[in-house]
Amino acid sequence: MKVVNLKQAILQAWKERWSDYQWAINIKKNCPKGATWDYLNLAEALLEQAMIGPSPNPLILSYLKYAISSQMVSYSSVLTAISKFDDFSRELCIKSLLEIMDMFSNRLSCHGKAEECIGLCRAMLCTMVWLLQGCAWYCERLRESGALPVLENSLRACLGRMTNLLHSTKNRALVHIARLEEQASWTNVEQALLKVSENLNAVTNQTLKEDLEECVSLVKGIPQMLSLQSDPPVHTSFPSVHAFIMLEGTMNLTGETQPLVEQLMMIKRMQHIPAPLFVLEIWKACFTGLIESPEGNEELKWTAFTFLKVTFTKYLHGT
């Protein structure tokens, strides 16, 4: 199906007032064999037709929402299509686009080929640029027109979505991957950041201004993600516990449980081992002994020790 035919099919559905599932059934009948809806730019075609008028077309938008919910189109194709809309003066259209983002922004993922995963990274970068440009546009209007509630609400809406996107370390990492793939594209980010910074003082609402500054700081920190030094790993291995359990399981299988508990508790206190890690280390040692023991009597001994004698760990949770 060519793009022209796809647009004609969308217009026919709108003229005949098809429901979203009727539209999906009919359009799937005309899909070329082997072609994907992303390849045919279905998300972009739907958004283009939905945004022709002064306000978004609710019926065509319902087709797009159905396509997203039924996974006919990928998140990356929807984000890319959204980022191509640049008329921020059309408040209702921008509001509808942000609401579409809300459908999946908290579960952005990609389960496919490497190219599709890179496509999601690039789409997220484009979306971040689009949201920054929106914030810059509203800041400029605030400088020209004053603190109008409508402009502040629109700025808050764009900023809220960008904050939601960038507060996730995973999402910032995906944007960073896109930056490394196409370093020239980061110029658009820098230009948008510059426009936001130039008009930042036009935002008189102090809370909104602080939120915007925080978001700008997150964006500026993306290129340095790999150079940031992380805290040293927490010490989570306690070989003394492991060695003691191995000794007990091998040499003292029939001994009393209480002395075993008391000796383990002494090790815990001396090494200041947190209770969850303490119990975890005990079970790790037991399963290591069970796995490494040869078949036969030794395996039976470790099975008995692990699942019968080591039930004493229930006494350790309150420590």
C-alpha cells in the first residue's frame, strides 16, 4: 500500500465514520504482504490527517490510539511522528499529542532487532528536542505577552512530559546512545537549550522556573553520563559465612542447631553484616554445596542440611 493510498483509506474511514476496530480490520486487509505499518509510516499518516484542521480530529486520533494499543505501530514511530509537529500555537493539537505520549511514556521499550532499538533511541532524542523547543516557544511568548495562565499551563504540560521522560536514568542513557550514533543531531538540543536559557527569566512562577532549570540541568548532563564516577560497590561477599556453612554441611551434619545459630550470629555481629545479606550468604553457601556435591550419599546429605537443618534461618530475620 502506497502512502497516497494509505491516506485515502484514512479519509474514507473518516468520511464513513468507521469505529476504530472497523478501521483496523479494513486497513489490515489492504496491507501488502510482508510490509510493516512502521515501514508504511502509518503513525505519521494518521497524525498528519488528524492535525489538518484548527483542532485535532478526534475520530482519526482514535485510530492512532487503537494502533498504539494493539501494537500495530511501534513507540518509536509514534514519537518520531509527534516530533515533526512544530506549530506550538495550536494549543489543542499540542495537548492531544502530549496525551498520546502519556499512553506509553512510562513503559518505553523495544523488543526487536538492533536497528529497531536504535530507532527508539533516536525517536527519544527527537522527542526531547521537540519538548525543549516547545518549552522555548512558550517562554518566548511569556516574555512577549506576560504571565498569561494559558501559556504557563502549556509550558507546564510540556515540561511535565520532559521531566517524566528524563527522570529515568534508562531513558537518559537511551538518549545518550542516540547522541553517540548521530553526534550532529545534538546541535538541535544545544540550540533549544540556548533558547530556553535566553527566555528563562520570563517565567515569573518560581516553582515552574525551578522545575525548568532542573530539567535543563538533566539534559546538559546527558553527554557526561559515561564519565560520571559511580560509588564503589557495596561489600556483599562474606567468605567467613560461606566457609563456616561448608564446614558444618560437610563435617558436622548431625550436630545441634542451636550452637550453629549462635556461631553464625557471632560472625554476623563481628563483621556487621546486614540481616538480608546474612541470610542470602547462608543460602548461597548451601546451594553451592548442593550443586558441587557428587551424586549419591553426599548429595542426600547436602539436601537434608539445606532443606531441613538450615530452616533455622527463620530465627535470624529479627536480628
